[in-house]
Amino acid sequence: MWMDTKTEAEEARRKHASLSQRVLNSLLSCTGDMVHLDKYMDDKWFVLQLAVWGLRGVARVILANNPLCGALILAALYWASPWQGLLGTLGVLTSTLTAVIMGQDSAEVSAGLHGFNGMLVSLLMGVFSSAGDWYWWLLLPVCLGSATCVFLFSGLAPVLDRWDLPVAVFPFNIIIVLYLLCTGHDNPYFPHHNAIPPGALEPNGTELIAVEVLRGIPLGVGQIFACGALGPSILILGAVVLYSPLLAVHAVLGSAVGTLAGLSVAVRHDSLYTGLSGFNGALGCMAVGGLFFTFSWRTHLYAIASAFLSAYSDIALRNLLGTVGLPACSWAATLTATLMLLLNGSLAAYRIPIGQVRAPEDNLRSRSQWEAGNTADRESTDV
Amino acid sequence: MWMDTKTEAEEARRKHASLSQRVLNSLLSCTGDMVHLDKYMDDKWFVLQLAVWGLRGVARVILANNPLCGALILAALYWASPWQGLLGTLGVLTSTLTAVIMGQDSAEVSAGLHGFNGMLVSLLMGVFSSAGDWYWWLLLPVCLGSATCVFLFSGLAPVLDRWDLPVAVFPFNIIIVLYLLCTGHDNPYFPHHNAIPPGALEPNGTELIAVEVLRGIPLGVGQIFACGALGPSILILGAVVLYSPLLAVHAVLGSAVGTLAGLSVAVRHDSLYTGLSGFNGALGCMAVGGLFFTFSWRTHLYAIASAFLSAYSDIALRNLLGTVGLPACSWAATLTATLMLLLNGSLAAYRIPIGQVRAPEDNLRSRSQWEAGNTADRESTDV
Amino acid sequence: MWMDTKTEAEEARRKHASLSQRVLNSLLSCTGDMVHLDKYMDDKWFVLQLAVWGLRGVARVILANNPLCGALILAALYWASPWQGLLGTLGVLTSTLTAVIMGQDSAEVSAGLHGFNGMLVSLLMGVFSSAGDWYWWLLLPVCLGSATCVFLFSGLAPVLDRWDLPVAVFPFNIIIVLYLLCTGHDNPYFPHHNAIPPGALEPNGTELIAVEVLRGIPLGVGQIFACGALGPSILILGAVVLYSPLLAVHAVLGSAVGTLAGLSVAVRHDSLYTGLSGFNGALGCMAVGGLFFTFSWRTHLYAIASAFLSAYSDIALRNLLGTVGLPACSWAATLTATLMLLLNGSLAAYRIPIGQVRAPEDNLRSRSQWEAGNTADRESTDV
């Protein structure tokens, strides 16, 4: 009896263990780049494939590459504003479809590389439009702008490829600036708000509220998707944690650095409260800390430097472009990340070739495997 | 007798036929790139050679490469304004001569590649000058500006050559912007008009006149030479027809697309009436539709996309540069055409290497010959 | 006796001759690049090495590469304003140290290539600051800005290297513009003066004073270090003479050309008097006349053309950037020199590869040696 009870308990424990193992495994399989999904999707319907490509595109905006993470972000956007969610969905689908029609490389399309620029263009068109939500005419420039992103992506790729640089969000930044310049502030069909430079004088000398500044840090992560609500911003951050906790840490760190940079040159309080000061820092920090470079304490320091550089450049560019009412979008972070990728010296040793970039944790693992292999190799040669 | 009459009639007919054949042949030999002229000119006087190089340069402005076409265009410019015609002639000759003195590649010089930027700089300097016609001091900056174009052409060539891109009118666009910035609006020696951005408010809410808008379409072709009169514009279009009817169709189509783009964002009526909204569209459409790409229905669609992109970018750039009183010249079309040449995907298959670009009709012929050759080759290999 | 006196006199003469020979030799060894110093410094203390690297960096600003020349210039700066001298010293040391920490190429560091951008950023931050001298908080952006120059230098190098171009002062120009944009005119922590465009109207119609204009020519050489006093400017010019008399001649010539260009478009008198119109011309002239190209009458003509182009571009850029209160720094000269290095045709034959650039006199000598070697080679081959 005693034996029996023991074995039964063991069996139950084993069952439980295998269940929790299975749950953990299936959970783990949802993190990182989810490469296994690609093989599974190969023979599925086109609509389903397109959905996965689109969700990857949504996640790509925040440097992740995971459809589940994309779905969470999309949910956050619909939560913040259904109209913005709709625009984003339309943008990512239009540009992915345009890429398919234009015969772009299918590996690029299925990795979501042709979706994220279109999504950002659509979201920003919606945010800057002063015609209010559900202004259906806006879908016209949204579709056109998203489609044009594919042209710019495809055209910039061979130029940047010479130095093994990613196209990143250059197309989005160019298209949104051109769109806002094209229509102007008081356009009869597509009116939009003017961006206010962060160096502009405050209307009245108000005191800085510390809590609001701290609230701006998670909002800085949400502002990458032009989302200014706290709940959805935290959900977006959660989506990044799902993809890679290391990336999420750098996102928050970068946003904090950006806020600090903003404080140091006394930007408008609004800019701090809404998280607009933080999001370029977050992007600059994420790109260097673990994504394009293997994580180590050295790349971590460079990531902080990159965050500061992004944040200060962003303030400078917003002051410059603000003189003609334009936003600086993510020009600063994109240029800074590109600069960091070009650096030689001690940082270059950690550089991961663009084609082999995975989630930070995977990068770290493949590096240590590669180094172990190298050592083993050397040992076997020695013998 | 009956036989005799018949043979006589036949003879007359044959004579007539051979005459019309000869006329047709000599007419046909005036179309396209007139490559045969180069051999004929080899041992002629330098002045005569320079004239042909200059005329090729004049035609190059509108993407043609035919001295006769250049002569027609020059006539149109003298018709529109003798002063502008003189400035254009001086510009094209100065920059071609500078290229000879600076030891530039003789094949480039004789193809007129060093003339068109100088010509455009001179014409635009004349148009923007507010000192009136026959202000002889203007010849000084005209000569200096035209000569500087050769420096920029020669310096930009190795950079753009890495991606097999043409230098196009980048030198002109840079020089004219620098000149206008250098002298400023109220310069005591070289005063000039400020450009008005197309998004500026109308003085009073006037109705749009449809006929004037339609008139703006052929004017858009003339505006490539900064010519705003209808007669000369049509003569310029005629010169393009002489070089290549396909190119002329795309010019008109592009100008129409540009006007449509202008209407869609409600630009100032003036901008539509004068053809200023159309000329960037025309250039963008011509570059893609047949010139740098073999003509097909697919390149035709891309040409229309290129026209739209050029036209919208032009409005955006004019709104931006207009805030400091500068014109956007042909920046938009030049950048768009460069982007199109960089595209990969389905358009890249039609790309013609820059060194082999001829008139669209010749491009089409050499492609089909090449393909026929390829097929024959494959067949012979199969056997 | 007679013999004795003669030999004694001869001995004395010989002694005197050998002394003067030695003095001359040691004087000559202080001109040019002082390459022999590098070997001598190899096993010295780091602080001493750093000092030499820093002094080379100071001289690099004016295209010289000689620590003694750097010491003279630093003395001139301390003479003009001790605060500016301190900022310059701090800037050059910070950026050189940052380069060491970041693991940049040691040959580059010891050649002073990582010092001059940091120095210029510091000097300009000091000049534009409106908080007055000895405002210690300024050391914060000075250190940060100088350190960032190393990032930009290291990042731009691989891009420009594709065309064998030097990074030159691009990092300085970018950083100072970003800094001024970031802080803005009325920043509470780091306020600064706005730059006045040279095309702005004079406050009242004053007469041009010829002596003041002539005085602006040597001041133009000093303005390369943002120094507006006559004495120090002449000392700086003297330092350039020590490095290479040919370079000094081109500096004065270029400054004169810049002043002439300023006169031709009627810039503000202030701009002429302070030498601000001259310094871009001086830099453009020096780069082409002997430094990056072997000296000859042809490169001399190109140097004058380069000076004119630099000067006119500078006026244009200052008018453009002045609309938002920004200075044009040395953008014009840097861009023009880059353009000149890209030129093909007759100038390209005189081009010296970037890695082999020495003082103009050495360039000339090594070229003639190389040519003599080539001739000897050919002769020996012929035989």
C-alpha cells in the first residue's frame, strides 16, 4: 500500500510536472522570434499568412519580431483609440500587400520588414490630423503613404546595404514629413496640427510635477506607437517583455535617459509629461543594448550613450523642424542607431551582421555557442 | 504601247517611292539619339563640334539626346524671350567649355552631359532675377554658376556611380539654391523674386477655371525650361516628339498627373495655371517610362506612380523651401527618379544600365533583339 | 704662425658653421610633420604622449600636423582669451581621451585625428555662449560635445572611406549645430547668441572702410579658431608658416578671396571686418593648394576656384541657417574640399591618397622622387 501510494503520488507529480513543462514550453515557444511558426505557416491560406506578416510588422516598430507581441500591441492600440487601431491595421496591411505586388523579396515580406513603416505613417497621419476621428477621407493618404513606404524601403536598401545597415524607419520619417509639408496646417482637405518645439516658452511659469515626469517614462514606450495613454503603454511594454525581457529593460532605461536629457536642457513640461522626450531615447537604447550588438556590460554602456545622444539630437531636431511646424518623429533615434552601427573600435567587436539579428537573448546564446565552438575547434586543432 | 505606259508609270511610282523613302529615311535619321552624327562630326571644326555638343546639352534638360531637338528647343526659348534664350545659350556653352578645359571625359562632353546643368542654372537665374531683362551684370553669375556645375557634376559622379545612378540635375538644383541664398531677396547687385509656396493662401477666394487648368498641362512641359508661354511650350513638346514619341506621351501624362496631384491637396490656382505643378511630374514620368527602363505595361504603371510621387514631393518641398523664399526647382523629380533607379523587385528587371540608355524606342528594340539573341542562343545550346 | 692663424680662423669658421648648421637642422626638424618625434615619444609617459597628441590635434584644425605649431596656436588662444584657451585645451584632451577609451585606432589617435573636432566644438560653445566667461557649468556640454565628436568621427569614417575621403570637420559642424539647436537662444541653463546672417540689412548705411577690410584678411585666419583679435591671429599664421610656408600663403590668399567674394555680393560690413567672410575661403584654399594635391600652377588655380566656391557657399549657408539663428561654421569649406577631392579630370592626377598626405613641401618632394624613380625604372627597363 505504502509503495502504491508513493508511486501514485509520484505519477501525479510527474503528470503535473509534464503539464507545467508543456505549458512552460509552449509559453517559451511564444517568446523570441518564433521562427518555428514560419515553417508551420508555409502551406496555410494567404489571408492567414498575411495576418502573421502584418503582426510581425506591428511588432517590428518596437524592434521586436514576434506575431504574438504584435497582436498584443495592436490590442493596446485599439484599447487606446479604435480609430488609431484601424488606421494602424490598414497601414500595415496596405504596405505589406504593396510589397507582395511589387515583387519584393518574400523572406523580407514574411519577416514583416515591409509592414512597420506603413503602420507608423498611418498612425502619425491619424495623430496629426485635426479633422477628428472617423474622418474617412484620411484613409486615402493613409493607403497612399503606406504604399509609398515600400518604394522608399526598396530604394534605400541597396544604398545602406553597402555598409550592412538596416533601412529601419527612414521611409516612415521621410514620408510623414513630406505628407505634413504637402498638406500644410490649414489644408481644406487634410488639415493637421502643428508640432510645438520642446524649446518653446511655457505659457506660464508652472512648477514641474515629479509624479507626472515619472509617469512620462512608461508613456515614452507607448509614444513609439504615438500612443499617449498609460494603460496601453504598459501593455505595449508587456508585449516587449514577451519578446525579450532584456529589450524591455533597455526600453524603460532609454525612456528614463531621454527624460533626464530633457530635464537637463529645460524642455517644456508637456514634452516630459506625455513621454515625447523619452521615446527616441528608448529606441536608441534598445537598438544598441542587445539587438544589433551582443549584450555585455560594454554594449550596455554604449546603449546608455546612444540613448543620451538620441535624446539630445531629438530635442535639437524638434527645435529645428518645429520652426516650420513639423515633428521630428524618430529621426534622431534612427540616425543615432545608424551611427552606432557604423562605429569602429571596441563596439564593432560586438556587432551582429544584420542578417543574423535575433532576439537579444538568442543573440547572446548563439554568440556563446559560436565562441564555444571556436574554442573547441582551436582545441581540436591544437591536438 | 500598253506595256510602255505601264512601265513608265511604274518607274515614276518607283522614283516617287524611292524619293519618299529617302525623305523618310533622312527624317528617321533625325529622330532618336542621332549617333551617326558623332562619326560625321569627328573631323570637323571645334566650333561646329561645340555647337553640336551644346545642342545635345539643351535637349538633355528634357532627357532627350538629339541636337536637332536641342535646336528646336532653343528656338522656342528665343521665341518666348530673347534674353532668356541668350542666357541659356551662354550657360550651355560656358559649362561645356569649362568641362573641356577641366579635362573631363570627352565622351561625356560630346554627349552633352556637361551642358544641361549650366543651361538650367542660367535660365533660372534669369527667371528669378528682379532686375529685368538685359541686365548685363547678370552674365557674371550666369558664367560662374554654369562653370561651377561642372565641378559638382564631376564630383558627384564617382559617388552616384557606386549604384550606377546618373548625376542628373543635382548640380543645377544645388547651384541655383546656393545662388539664391547667396544674393538674397534685396541684394543691391543681384536682386531676385521670392518663390511663393503652393500651399500659401489665395489672395481672395476665386473659382478654379477648368480651361486654365488644362492649359497648365502643356505649360508643365515648357516649365522644365522655366518657360511659361503656351506656343513655345508646344514647340518644346514637338521637339520631344521628334526625339521619341513615347517620351513625349509620358511628358504630357506626367504633367497631367502633377496637375491632378496639385488639385488633390488644393494648391494655389496660380501654381496650376502656370504649369509649375506639372513639370516635376512630367520629369518623373519620363525618366521611368521608357528612358531608364524598357517600356512595358508594368514600367508604364511605375511611371505613373513615379509621376505622383514626384508631384507630391514637389509640393512638399516647395512648401518647405518657400518658407525661406526658395524654389524647389526639380529636386523632387530628381530624387524620385534616383529612388526609382534604386528599387529592387519587379521594376529592377527592366532597368537599363546607365551607359546603355538610348531613346525609349531604341531601348525597346535593343531589348527585344537581346532577348531574341538569348532565345536563339539557348536553342543552339539545346541542340 | 701665418698657417696657424689661418687654421685657427678656419677652425673657428668651421665650428661656427657646424653650429649654425646644427641650429638650422634643429629648426628644420621642427617644420613639417615632425614624424621623427613619434619614435622618440614611443616609450615616454602617457601624460607626455597625450600632450603631444593633443598639440597635434590643435594644429590639425588648421590642416597642419605639428605639435610645436599646435603649442604656438594654443598660446595665441590663451593670449586672446584665457577662458577660450582653457575650453580649447579641455576639448582637445577630452576627445583624445575618449578615443583612447573607445579603443580607436592608435595611429589615428597619435596623429591627433581625434582631437581637432573636440577642440573646435569647445571653442565655438564658448564663443556662442551668452553667459559670459568663466561660466563653469559650460564645461559640462563642452566635455559631452567633445566626447561625442569621437562617435561621429568613428561612424563617418567607414562611409567616407569608400571614396578615400577624410572625415575632416564634419563631426564638429554637426555637433555644434545640434548643441545650439538643443539649447536655443533663451535657454535657462545654457543661453547663447544668435548668429546674424551676412545678408541682413545694415543698421544704418555706413561707408565701407578699406583698412578694416584689409585687416579682416589676417583675422580670417584667426577665425578658423573663432579668434577675432589681430595679434593672436598673426601668431596663428606664424604657426602655419612654421609647419609649411606654402600652406600659409594659401591661407592668406584664401582669406583674401573670401573677402572679395563677400564684397561682390555686398555682405554686412561686420562680416568683412571680423574676418568671418574669409575663413571658409582660407580653409578651402589650403585644402586644395598643396595639402591633398601636389602643388603645381594647375592645383594653384584650382585652389583659388575652391576658395571662391567655399566663400560663396558659406555666404549662402549662413543666410540659410541664419534664418533660425544658427551659424554655418565651416560647413562650406568642408563640403567644398570634399567635392574637390571627388573631382575627376585634370585635378585628379595630382590627388594624394589620404594615407600619404604630409606637409605640402614634403608632398612635393615625395612626388618628384617618385617621378624620378619612375623615370629611372623605365630607363632600366628600356635597357
